[in-house]
Amino acid sequence: MKVVLINPYEIGRQPFGLAEPATWLARAGCEVHCLDLTLQRLDPEILRGAHLVAIYVAMHTATRIALEAIPRVRAIAPEAHLCVYGLYAPMNEMLLRDLGVQTVLGGEVEPALVSLVERLRAGDGHVQTEPVVNLSKIDFLTPDRRTLPPLARYAHLQLPDGGIRTVSFAEGSRGCKHLCRHCPVVPVYHGMFRVIPVDVVMADMRQQVATGARHISFGDPDFLNGPTHALRLARALHAEFPDITYDATIKIQHIIDHADMLPELKATGCLF
């Protein structure tokens, strides 16, 4: 079964939201192709013959671009089953279905994507049976980044001394403990978060360092949702790659509450 995963927008980062599902789908026997529209065209050659096209919407801008892309995808691959997944998918379910999207998924989407593939193989692709939002625990796998553009084509880090570092993008957790009103994570996760095992994150780091990464940008909604897990991850990264730096997003209150952690974060390579 041919599956095409599409990322409309991810602020210059190689999308984890394509790489992780790609592993699950390849393991389920699918021929997986990834398209990142920040760097690639909506290539008709890749889309033709696709049984499933799944569009990843992790951000508001990505969703706006996806809404424009859906009719074009439908015109190029009219027989493909159309799925939209990611944080913004459940919130826009009605709009997406009005545009002809058949499956809408949020939360821990990987098992649902595999279920969808199995449903399509069985010839039952009309009615979605997978939950729109899945918050059950899953076994994370090492992301498959082989069909994504190389890291060198993505955003770089410019250092104060003028140096340039190739940046990779990883996740140590999903969801968030907090209920901040501005945040798109809240309507999906409702204060829950999931830790990605250190060994899985480190396996992902190794493959990215091997392809040129010299700085890691952690995409967790809040790196200190699990402070013990964050420290384990920072220590493991620094022990294996002492010259690699990283950055993380941390809620201001967590910086205040865990101020004693800041020296160690800095010592393990956290730049900002």
C-alpha cells in the first residue's frame, strides 16, 4: 500500500510528525513517501497511485496551508483516502470533513494510522472507526527520516561568534500538564503528557548526528513537564555527544520552580 505523508509547515524544522508515523507505517508493510511542503512541491509523481494521503497539521499556519492543499491533492490523487492528523485536526474536524477529508486524528495518532491502513486493505475505507483523539500510551519507535529532505536544507543556528550549526528536531515528550488558554495542545491532551523513552530519543539523535546535526531543538511543548526525564535525556545526550548543543521550550513558572536545574542544563549544552 502506497502512503504519502505531507507536512505543510514546521517553522524550518525537519518534521518529527512525519518521521515517527513513517516508521509505524513502514513496519505495517506500507510504501511510505514523505513530502515537506516547506522545501518541496506537491509532486504529482509522488501522489499518483497513493492509497492513503495523510496531512500533518501541528500548527495554525500548517492548517491554513493544508486547507489550500486539500483540493489540489484530491485533484491529483482522486482515489486516495484523505486523512488529516495532528493537534489542529480534531479542532477543525467539521471543516475538514466538509472538504472531503475522510479520517481525522489527534493525540497518539500512530496506532490509528496503522488501523486505517488495515481498514483500507480490507476494503472498508468509508466510515472512520478510529477515535478522533487517542490518548492511550503507545510504544514509541525510532523515527524514519530517510525520505525527508536532508537536515542541511532546514533552518540553521547562527552563533554569536558567527559560527553556523546544522539543527535537528527531536521530541522527548508529547502533550502537557498545563491548561494554558492560548495553547493548541490543551484541547487534545487536557493536561496529560507522554514521555518518549530516552533510548528511543537517543537512537533518533544518533541518526541525526550521523547526517550532520550539531544542535538539537527539542520540540516538547514543555521540556520540564517531567524534570527527571529531561535531566536523564540531557545527561545522555551530553555523555555521548559532548560537543552537541540543544535548546528547549520551558514554561517560565517551571524555570522558577526548577532554577536549581539551570546550571546542569547549561553544562550539558543547553544554549537557550
